[in-house]
Amino acid sequence: MNDWHSDFVTAIKEELKDEKVEIEQEEYLSKEPLRIDVIIIKKEKDVKINKKIGQIFKRYNIIEYKSPDDYVSIDDYFKGLGYVYLYKS
């Protein structure tokens, strides 16, 4: 098995050695493993959910719980989108 990440980083470092850049290899994006709080999946694609909260649901729904004392910011929106893209992949 070839360690192509190290080869790639070495090539990038060589190419940019005279530039004022910092190159970090395989940076961790979080201290803990990423976890989605709740995923709700409709068992049938076109099923209608009668509860009010469920009327906005699509087939797959990811919910990130915020504490009652917290607020929702634009960063939370982007974090949610990131979870969606990772889950989809």
C-alpha cells in the first residue's frame, strides 16, 4: 500500500518552498469524532406524517440539538450543512 498523502504533501512543499505559506498535513477538524444528534428517516418515501413537526420533514432529516440556553448562529447552519454532506457521502 502506497502512502500517497505523504508523497502529495512532499510534492506540494517542494513546489511552494519559496513561497510564504504554511502547509499542514491531515489536520483534524474536531477534537471528538463527528456525531449527528438525531437522524429521522421516513420508512416510505411519500408517507405523510400527521404530527406538526413532521410535516416539514423530507425523506432524510438531521437534527442538531441546541441546549435551551444556546442560540442558533450562521456557524450552526454551516455545521449542519457539513453533517448533511458527510452523511450523504
